[in-house]
Amino acid sequence: MINRLGFANHQDIMIDYLNLSSISVIAQSAPVSFDISVWQLICPLIVGGMIDIIDKDILIDPQKMLDRISTDKISVLETVPSLINEYLDYELTHNKRVFNNVKVISTGEGIAKKIATKWNERYFKNPLINAYGPAEASDDTHFFELSSRAIANNRDIPIGAPLNNIGTLVLDCDGQICPLKIVGEI
């Protein structure tokens, strides 16, 4: 269960960060039992936009999903890196470009530099967003825009900075706050 204030904060973050409005079409790509489905279902209603509910069989089929994005003019898609990679591979082999005006958020698993680089080779003017956050924190707590420069300047893909009204602590094995540049657990 998520906290009401955390829920409201997350809706505000998504609306502001993604510039959602009445012309936004959000792909509802997660099962309703997943935390990301909450913002995907609620934010479009708050701004007067539209929800495009995507069945799993469409989501996992690159041809069907890319056709759906084009046909329904989906403007925001949040999905896992492995599917983003499949969509990019399909685009490359079929000479398509679907994501020019789609804000794409990578979530659910770490994204490989190879996928982020492949994205930026095609969509350098539309950075992929790496999202991180535990369900207990009302979904995403950190965003990192994967620009070509950011990818080149980092050995690994960062989770990004905390979003509005969110604090992050890195703790050692004793539960103490780690100094800067010391490895710990979030």
C-alpha cells in the first residue's frame, strides 16, 4: 500500500516532469497490480489526457506495439529496457522511426549502456529517461536523462537525482549514512 501524500507527490512529479496535458496519451503498459500502473491510470485523468490500455500480447510484440504507438499517437511509454531494445531493433530492421515525439521511461531493471547508446544514436534530441524507485516510495524516486554526453561521462548508468520532495540516504551495513563516494545501500 502506498501513502496518500507519496501518491499525490508522484502524480505531481510525473505531470510536471513529463509536461503532461490534455493532449497527452499515456500508454498504460503495466498490470494494475504493479505500482507504475497507478500513475499511468491517474495522471491522464488529472490533466484531461487519455489512457491507452496496452494488452501484454501487444506490448511484447514490437510490430504491434510500434503500430499502436503510431496509430494512437502515444506520447508517454514506461517499460523495461529489454522491450525498449526489442523496439529499437525492430525499427532498425524495418526502417521505422516511431519515438521522435514519445517520452520513453526505462524502468524495472537496470538499463545497459548499449541500449542507451543505441537509443541516442537514433533519438539524440529525445533523451531516454532512466527511472528508479521502490514501490514503497510510491514508485519512481529518481530520474536520469540518458543524453549521449551523460552516457559517455559515466561508467555505469546512474539512477539520477532524487525527484521533488524525495530524500535519498545511502547507508552502510550498520545503517549509518555513508560519506560521499562510499558504496552503500539506498
